[in-house]
Amino acid sequence: MPAKIENETPTERLARIREKARIRGATYYLKHTEKVLQKRKEAWQKLKNDVHQEALANMSSNNENVYEPEPEQEPEYFEPVYEPPTVIAAERRRSTRVRKPVNNIATPEVIVAVPQTKQRGRPKGATSKAKCNETSKFTTDYVIGELKKIDNKADGTTKINVDKITTLQAMTSPTLDCDWLNGLSKPTLITEKIDNALMQNSTSKYSTNSKIIYVNLIQKIIDNIIPELVSVKPKYDNYLDNLKYKGANEKKEKIVDVYRYDILKQKIFAKFKENSKERLLTSLYGEITVRDNFSKLKIIHKMNEIVLDKETNYLILPSSSNDYRAHIYLQKYKTSNKYEDLEFKCSLELTDEIMEYYKKNIEKIHRSGDYLFGVSKLSGYIGTMLKKIGIDNKGMAINYFRHSVALSLDKSNTNEQSVVDLAKEMGHSIMTHLRYTSHNLIE
């Protein structure tokens, strides 16, 4: 039984015990959903069989009570009474429900005259069901299936392409919701939508480099899956060349003033409250300067619970006082096909921050499936966080943290090996790392 708390009434203790039991039950269900549902199915099937066997036994023990079905009779037919439809003028927000037929009387059809209005915008990435009723060979499922055949590799390439398909649909919605042949045949519309698309949970547009990635994906689909569109491919080629030129100029001109990491941390801690998501993210990126790899970070309690599937990243909470350090294990990240899985041992200070945040948000974390920050991407969230403390991040979000840490280390006159180690931790080459140090450091 749970330990008693001083001055706790019996009613409060009972409520606390029930809440703990509810959390344990919810956690078990999330971890063993398939097993629980299978047990329920088997129990229900057993109950049905037992009832059936009991009924047969009762029937055989008493022949007089054996059920004999009555001969079937032709149903009596009633001629429906039809009344002409009535047209009713209705207000726009008025809801009219058509009643079900009662007995042998057909309810008169009600036609509602609703004022015509312009169709409003729909959510990003939504699908038009009416349009999807059209028959087309080149559906989303077909395109994904063909991509899997092309990229059937063990390094996670297929999964990345599937994620890109989903994002590309959201960027161009509703043009590519259903018929990719028809949608991609309109390069002017597609490229315009890509130019103006906003990142998820953000008011910022996609970077030039991101747009290049999605146009490359379109070209790959045309070359390998929909060769019927070869005639419009030059327009995508021209758009891609413009993006590459723009990207090259951005790299030359994009000299950003970046705060030294300790100053950046002070600003964020001054703005946001204790045990907040913003503070914990700042501390995490200060020690473990990866990309957007803390979204969908699965919480476990033992290292042997890790599943090496190249899909899931893990946060291993400390299991004993002998090793009071949280561990982070990353097997899915941008360049994971080039580098080994990454394992990080958090400092005692960061472990304390993680545990305090975990205790404060335990119910929310359990509801998300035991993910530290849920399953949504964090780039948009961090970009908004930086704007709240008055930083003009030039469209950078997580990269602002990465550049800040890299530049701070570079300016601290540390040895070359420390820089090389940080580049490996960040998951990129030393040449890419050198570009990170081209900004102005605000000290």
C-alpha cells in the first residue's frame, strides 16, 4: 500500500491511490495494447461459447423444450403513402434532420434551401473526400508503394520518403491529395504553393534548402513512377535551378548575429518559468546539440528496453541511485545512414531538470504514449520561443542553438579534437561544422 502522508484525510488518501492506479493502468494499456485487446477478444469468445454450450445442454435434457422454428410467413406488404416534397427556406446555421420512415408511411422529403456561400479555407493537409472518390491509378498509396520498391533499404530511406510525401501533400493541399498525375501536371500551381507553404505549428515559411528537397522528390517521382509527366519536368528543373541560386546567395549573405550559448540560456531562463518546456529544451541542446531529435523521444527505464529498429529514439531515466544519470539513445536522425547510433550520458544537473519536468508533466506524458515532448516536431516551437525573447533568428530555430554552441566552442580557443568531437555529436562533417562558425558571436 502507498505510504501515508502527514495530515492526509482518508478521502484524500483514497483519491491518491485511485489516481496512481489509473496512471498505472493507462501506462500498461499503452505499452500492451495489442495484448490487452486480444485477451478481451478471447474472453468474449469464451463467454459466447459457454452460453451456447449451456443452451444446447438444456435443450437436450428436456426434449419437450426443444425449440422448433415456426414456418416462415410472407411479410404483409403495405402500400407506402407518398406526399409531395415540401421546400422550406432555412437559415444558414439551421440544421434539418430527415426523419426515418414510420411503419408504412413514407415521410415526405424535406428540401432545404440554404444560401450559397464561398467555400472557406480548410486545414493544412486536409483531404477533399469528394475529389478522392474519383478513380485514379496514381493515388498517394500507389506513389508510396512505388517509392518503397525504389528505396527498399535498411537505412531508413523509405521511411524518410514517406514522411516527405506527407509533408509535400500538406504544403500543396489540396492539389496532391488524391491524384498525383493530375496534381503534378500543374507545375506553376505546385511551385507557387511550395513557395508560400508555412511550416507546421509556425508562421514561418520553409527554408530554401527544404524546398529544394521537396522539388527533388517530385523529380524522383516523375522519373521513376509517373513518366507521363516528362513534358512538364523542365519547369520543375527551372524552379529547382532558381532555388539553388537563391540558396547559394543566402549562404554567402546569411551572416547572423548569434548569442553566446550561456547568454542565450540566461535570456530564456529569465523569460520562462521553472520546469518549463522551454528551459529543458535549452539545457538539452546545450549538452546534446543534435537536430530535431527530441520530438518523439520515448521514455523507458532500462537500457534493455531499447528496440534497435532504426525508428525510435529513447530517453532512459535513471533507475537507481548508483547511476543517477539519464541517458539519451538516438538511432534515427538525419545522417544516421552515415554514422553509428548516438548515446549520450546526461550531466547530474540536466538529469535533475529532466526528472523535475517528468514529475510535473507525468500525466500529459503518459497520454502522449510516454514521449517526453509528445510526437510533434519542435522546430516551429523553438522558433516561436526565440522570437518571444526578442531574437531575430533569420528563420533559424533549432539551428540557432546549434550555431550558438558551435560558435561558442570555436571562440573559446579550445583544441581541435574538441571541435571534431562536437561535429560528430552534431551529426555532420567537419566542413559543415566550419560553416557554422562563420557568424558573428554576441558576447
